[in-house]
Amino acid sequence: MKKILVLHGPNLNWLGKREPEVYGRQTLADLNRLLTAYAEKADLQLKIFQSNGEGELIDTIQEDSVWAEAILINPGAYTHYSYALRDALAGVGLPVVEVHLSNIHCREEFRHVSVIAPIAVGQICGFGFDSYLLGLQVLQRMPGKD
């Protein structure tokens, strides 16, 4: 059973309330239920964590890197400027897939650049909750720890 750490960054706890025209009306709880249901069918074990704090995300990456075989992350706004988050992800040596609900490349120009993408296996954006499911599928197919 593959073990994947799923990280939701800042403001994702406000899904369903924050800019529903961009992010939809479904909540983070809805997303987590979807991910959990998918994981049960796909024989994946997930640890899911959300934080608005950069330090808490970094601590979780470091602490759970011993358990996890891969990381699926929506870094939220940290995507565009958190070198500390990038370094933590790179430092643990696990495959990382970056996901976004909206297509960040069709939004404000500052959202077009990701400091996470260069250390990730790939980036999936613009497909709403399916971005996460596609990311899980990619990570599920990758080789695990030796």
C-alpha cells in the first residue's frame, strides 16, 4: 500500500466560501472525503494535513517524510514565493506533485510562476478537485521506496 502525504496550503480551509467563482462551492471536507474514498479503492494510504502556516507545513513535510513515499501538495499562495517550503520538499527526497484547483497560468501574472514546480515531478492545475485525483494517480504509478 503506497503512502502519500497530502498537503493543503493557506486558505484552502476556506474552500466553498472564498471566491466560489474560482474555486467552487465544495469545501475542504468535501475534497478530503473524495480523496479518502479514492484512496480506499486505489489501495493508497493518505495522511492529509492543511495549514495556513508555512512553518507548520514544513514541520509536517519533515516529520512525515519518514512515513510517506510521495507528497501531493497544493501550496496555495506559497507556490509563488516560499523558498523555505521548496527547500523542505526538495530536502526530503520524495516525489512531489504540485496541484492547483484553478489554472494558475490563466490568472493574475504573479500566479504564473511556481518556485515549487522545478523540484516537483509535475504540476497539475485547472481541473478543480480532479487536479488532486490526477496527482494521486501519477504518484500511485511511481516506484516506491526501496
